[in-house]
Amino acid sequence: MNEKRGQWGSRMGFVIAAIGSAIGLGNIWRFPYVAASNGGGAFLIPYLFALLTAGIPILILEFAVAHKIKRSTPGVFGRISKKMELLGWFQTAISFGIVIYYTAIIGWTINYVLYAFKGQWGQDTESFFFNDFLNISDHPLNIGGINTKMLVALALVWLVNYIVLMGGIKAGIEKANKIFMPLLVICLLVITARGLTLDGAAQGLDYFFKPEFTKLKDPTVWIAAYGQIFYSLSICFGIMITYASYLPEKTDLVNNAFLTGLGNCSFSILSGIAVFSVLGYMATSQGIPVSEVSTGGIGLAFVVFPTAINALPNMNALMGALFFSCLIFAGFSSSMSILEVIVSGFADKFESSRKKILTITCLVGFIFSFLFVTDAGLYFLDIIDHFINIYAIAIAGLIEIIFLSWYLNLEDVRQYANGMSDFSVGKWWNLSLKYLTPIVLSIMFVFNTVIDLTQGYEDYDLKSLLAIGGSTMAFILVMAFVLNHFKGQPTYHSSIGKGVDLSEY
């Protein structure tokens, strides 16, 4: 079975794909705002600390076990312990939950690239986005109808993902990332270069980078830093395990992890420079502080940035098209990796043809994605994204780290990774994974849960949160249990619970 698995064509191909998976929409619209509102330049201290004590150690851990076992996520956990196959299907179900709304957002950005050329969002970009484009309903449970202009773009997104993944690992995902990632970087560099020449860019960058070292005393800043690392590195929900399972026998695991982590963080910082140089110009032209135009998430992408583009003295259409093209390329590089988690899991267990599995997955995913092109689509997206990231991924990550750190012999894993690599990681790696990361993840989970219980989430009523968010969690759990109990092929089941010896390398 393992001999039939796809394989990356080169180390660089894997690294580009891994970085492409890590670089997603959140790098562009989430990191700049999180950094600016949590100490600016000082935020980089806890951010880099989180990268070195949690992000990269987890990457090395996932790369090592997946490289050794060469299975999908359920196959990796199931091989180590029969009972933990369920965790792999839980992470696979999480990936399905993410990809069905992630594709909808990419569809929005495709529409907005077209709108940018004629400035169709007008002067009131907020009204255009919520009323003209989304036709948003008055309540999360008032679903309304299907938005056809979003449906067409959504179908295109699924089609592109289908075509790419049909090519497999080397001819599909690797080749696509070698196209998407350079285009993404080029577009962002052009935006950055243009933004830095604008009046007020310095004020925007000052707001972004000015260090507030007193913020480092605030534990919520450190929680935000760790949260951003988990949010953006594609760890603990199957992607990196799946990608690493396609690595050749001879590969540099430690270097690959550092390149992936540092590449993702470098792109986040570049995104912040691009975004805040433009927002600085916008604030200066309106005579208001940068803090008043600073925001994150969907509001930054589809409301604030179009307003900033309107205010530019020239090159408006080009800048608009480039910005939303960045979101498209970042979105596709991530959606392909998320979808591969699902395809890989089914292909391993049922040993059916990749074409059949991919076709069924994309058709079912496309149908589920209809939720996000209804009049209540934005509400569904916001609540589901919140519950998956705050609860599902946090739970999956905590169980994974505790299981792999305490059930396996971490020292064997470290020696295995070091034996494959040009430089080694020390025993600080063991301590980070065994103690620091689980403690921080637990604190994050409790903190976010208390916030939700005491303050609620946004302005949603409890009924909507339970109906949409609660149903999402229930769906993921049921999907995981059902898939775990399906009978697969004998060759798959023969490896479940067999264990793994990482002392041999």
C-alpha cells in the first residue's frame, strides 16, 4: 500500500506546498490586526516565542511520525494506537468543516477581483458588501435564498480544486503551488511597494510596528500570539501529517519545519506592511487616527480595503485586483491542502480510486457549501469558523499533543528527526511538547470558553449559536465516529494498532 502512495517531486516542492498551506487568508486579514492591537512590534516577541516553542516543534513532530508511517491522518494515529484512529477521523471531519466555507470565501474574492476593475463596490463599500453582494438576511436562522452570483464563483473554486487534486501530489498540488505561491508573493510585493510610496504610509507602519512593551505583561497578548500560530500554521487538523506522508525516504525534517514556520511568519509580516501602509494613507487622507480604520477579518478585506482603494490617487483598479488576487492565491493554496486531508484519509482506508473519492468529496462538499451562498451565509460562516477554530481544533490539538508526547517515546522521535536532518534540535523540543504546549493550549481553551460563556460571541443570540455552532460540533463528532467504524480494506486494518518503532532511522 505505502509503495503506491504519491510522492513529492522535490524537497522544494514539499516546502512550497507546506508554506502554501500555512499561508492562508488569515495571514493577510488577521495577523496585521492581531499584531497591531496586541503591542505592535512588541507582539513579535511572544509571536516568535510561540513559533519556536509550539509551532515548529509541532511541525517537526507531525513531519516525523507521518514520514515514518506514511499514512493518512487516521492511518497515522491508528497505527500508533487503535483507539486513536478516531482522532484522525475527527481531524479529517474538521478539515471538511473548514473547506466547505473556505471555498465560499475564495468565491467571494473572485467576484471582487472583477468588481475591482470598474470599482463596482462604489463609495459605500459596507452597504455594497452586506446588502448588494451578500443580500444578508436579518437573522442567522433566516436562511433566505441562494445567491446565484456567488454560486457560480463557488462552483469555479470547487472545479479548480478538483482539477488540481486530480493530478495527484507531484503533478497536481506541487505544480499548482509552484504557480500560485510566486504569483501570491509578486502581487503582495507590488501592493507593498505601492503602499510604501503613499502619503501616510509611515503613520500606518508606525501603528503596526510601534512596540508597546507594557503589553507583554498582559497574558491575553501571549494567548493571542499562540492562537495566531495555531490559526495560521495548519497544524493539528491533519494537513501537515498528510503532506509529510508523501515525503521520500531521504528528507530533512527539521529544516523543512523551520522553513515552513519561518516562511509563514515572514509572509505574515510582509502582509502587515502592505495592509498598514495602505491603511495609513487612508487614515491620513481622512484626517483620522490609523486605529479608527484598523480592523481584521472579512471587514478588512471586503469593506475597509475597498474603501482604501477608492481613496488612492491612481492605480485603483490595479491595486484592487492585485489585493483580491492575493486572497485567491492564498485561498487556493490552503483549500487544496485541506481537501487532500479528506481524500487521503478515504483513499488509505478504502483503497478506492483517487478519482472516485475526489469526485464524491467535491460533489458532497459543493452541496454543503450552498449554506454559505444563502442570504444567511455570512452568519453561518462566522459562527462555524469560530466554533471550529476555538473548540474543535483546540480539542484536537490538545489531544494530539498529549497523545504523541506522552504515548510515544519523544526522545526516539527527536533522534529520528535529527537523523534525517542537517542540523539537530535539542531536548528543549521534548520539554516544549510535553509540558509547555499542552499547558498553553489548555489555558487558551479555558480562556476562550469563559469569554464565550460570559460575554457571548459577537452579537449573536444564544439560540443561533447553539443551532449553528452546536450543530457543527455535533456533525464533526458524528462524522468522525461513523468513519471510524466503517470497515475498510484488510491491508488498512492490518496496520491499525500495530505500533511504530521510531528508534530505527
